[in-house]
Amino acid sequence: MRPIRRTDYDTRIEMMPLIDVIFLLLTFFIYAMVLMVRAEILPVPLESYISGTTAEPRQTISVTIAVDGNIYVGQTIVQLSNVAKVVAQQRETSPESAVYLVVEDGEAIVDRGPLLTGTWDQLRNAGLEIFLVGAPKPQGETNEK
């Protein structure tokens, strides 16, 4: 007797094409989410300037914008609205002191751009000369591109 041939096959679910489609969808949605996030903060490294000069030793008042978003005058935390008043009080005791504005290097927790511009504006509005502290330029390097 001859064996009977079966012409209908058992139904199978192929897993490999299903996994490929799932990973394709996952990749698409991850990429779409990355593109949907607005870049609120742009990293701005401190520039070194050709016109910069080394600081002469004299009395200083340092205004520091820290990584955590606090503003320090000396070692005292000050609100942005009171920066000019506190610096003016310190200048009364030593009128020849220079005001240095320092932005702490590092990964910031908060956006320090508005703090920097606000502090600069407060100090300039008070009529103070401000020196911005940056990294020294390596010898022989220029900014020409």
C-alpha cells in the first residue's frame, strides 16, 4: 500500500519576522521621542581670548555661579535680585577691589544661562566694571579659523 500524502500543512506562526517588526517599531518610536525633545540648554564652553590679560594682584570680589544654580558673592549665597546690592556693600569697604564673574565648570543641574545674563545685567546696571574669568589660552594658539 502506498503512503498517503498530506497536502495541507499545520499552521505555524513564524517568530523571526514578528521579532523584526517589533524591533523596527521600537527603533522608530525611540528615534521619534529623541527628536521630540526640545534642546533648552546649549553647552557653552568658556572661550579664551587673545585680547585677555592676566589679572593684576589686587583686592577682589568674586561672584560665582555654581553648578547647582546658586550665586555666591565671596562664600555667601545671594539671590539674583540682591547681587548688585551685596557687591556694592563690599565695594564700600574696599573701593579698589575688582569684580570677577566666575561660572563654575561642570555639568549643571539647572540652566545657568539666564543666571549669567541676569547677574551680568545687575552688575552692569549698578555701574560696576566686571571681569569674566575663563581658561588661559595655550601659548601660540589663535582663534582664527
